[in-house]
Amino acid sequence: MPSHEDMVRAVERYVEAFDKGDARMASDLYADDATVEDPIGTPIHQGRDAIHAFYSMSMQAGAKLRLDGPVRTGGDYAAFAFTVLVDFGGPKEIEVIDTFKFDGEGKVTEMRAFWGPANMRAVDA
């Protein structure tokens, strides 16, 4: 099981990948057979190729992530609250909580994003 520090570093790399618009950097955090459900209740992206395609599309809108507090870890999970800053139909903020489940090699095997329309708001440019 990865350490607290290893899981925090993975989350920091995830945020950095969005800062750089680097879908490969994000998808490299995942195990080959990992799943991404973003947001909860939408179709699951399974496997690193599908996850890479998902992040490539997500990053086209120029999404940037800002952590809203420390990463919380327990067992093989990390949970973190953050705000997505994105511009589609005008600048928006989306308040999100993600969970990452890790395997023994420190790769993410499952990502779930908790957010919905009530967590999205328009902001001034």
C-alpha cells in the first residue's frame, strides 16, 4: 500500500497535469485497467487509453484545478476537495471532491468525482 506521502504526491501530480494541459501526465498516474467515473453516475472510462482520451477532452476547455485544503488519506484511498476553473460558455467554477483508490504499486485503480450542476457557478472573468 502506498504511503500517505505517495498518495499526496500523486494528487499533486494530477493537479500539475491540469496546469500543464498534459493528458499523458494525468493518465500515467493510472493502472492499466483503472476506471474513472467523472462525475458519479456517468459512464465509466476504463483502461488507460480511455482515461487518456477523457483527460485530453477535459483539458481542451483549459480546466485548471485548485486544491481546497489538504489531501485526506485512509487505507488505500485519497480524497481531496478542489475547485475546477474552466471557461465554457463563460468562466465557471466547479466545486468537486475526488477519490483515488491505489494499488500496491502506487497507481490509481479507481477515480470517482463527486459534483453536479448545483456545484457549478458562473464567475466574473
